Amino acid sequence: MLWLDLLPDRPLSALVTALSRPRGKHTRSNFLRRQLGLSGVKAALLREPAVVAAAADPRRLAELIKRYPLRLLATRPMDEAISTAGGVAFDALDDDLMLKDIPGVFCAGEMLDWEAPTGGYLLTACIATGRLAGAGAVRWLKPAAPH
């Protein structure tokens, strides 16, 4: 079971206050969008039957928004965990992930040619290469210190 905070930047008390306002003629979806800025996938999650049943109580709905239960039933097969083929070859990059042929252009994450079963580690690889490329860009932008 995963517990999602659909509005991590808003405290529970603010959600209860917003959800306690009169809905008027607005649909529940429109009310949630207007009061909380919820739309897209987040709004769709709040259309699940268990959530709809809780919607009459502002505090209960706010608690569900702050701690939405998402049950995972199974993982996908390893064959589906392959990153999209293609991308910038690693031999075209320096140690800071800057393109050797175009100084000042750094590559990271899905820009790179992974060609490997990365599975759940692709996100980690994207973050790590982003950090490396970002640090490299900072070094590249800093003027050389006088000797």
C-alpha cells in the first residue's frame, strides 16, 4: 500500500477550510478544481467510490487528499522495464556529461542512450545524471581562478 499526498504544499487545516465552503451549483469536480486546484489524475483519483462516499465530510475528504491509499497489486514484467532505445552515446560526453562536440551542452536522464533493463532504477539514474550534469555545468560556467 502506498499513501499519496495529493497536495503536499497545503496543510490539512487549509484543505478542511476550503472544503467546508458552500459548493453552490458547482459540480464536485469543479468545486475541487476551484477550491484546491485539483485536476487531471489527482481529480480522477477522487472519483473513486470510496472517496465519493467520504466527500460529504470535509475533514474526511481532506484526510483522504493528504493520505490517499493506493494499493499495488503486482509489478510489470522485466521486458516492459526497458528504457526507450536511443539517445546520446556516452562516448560523445565528457566526465561531466557535457557534449564533447558542443561545449556548454550537458545531457542527463532520458537524453542518454541507456540500452539496458533499467527497471525501477531509471528514475535514480535520471536524478544522479542530472546532479552530475548540473554540477558540471556550474564548474563550466565558473571563470577559472587566477593563478
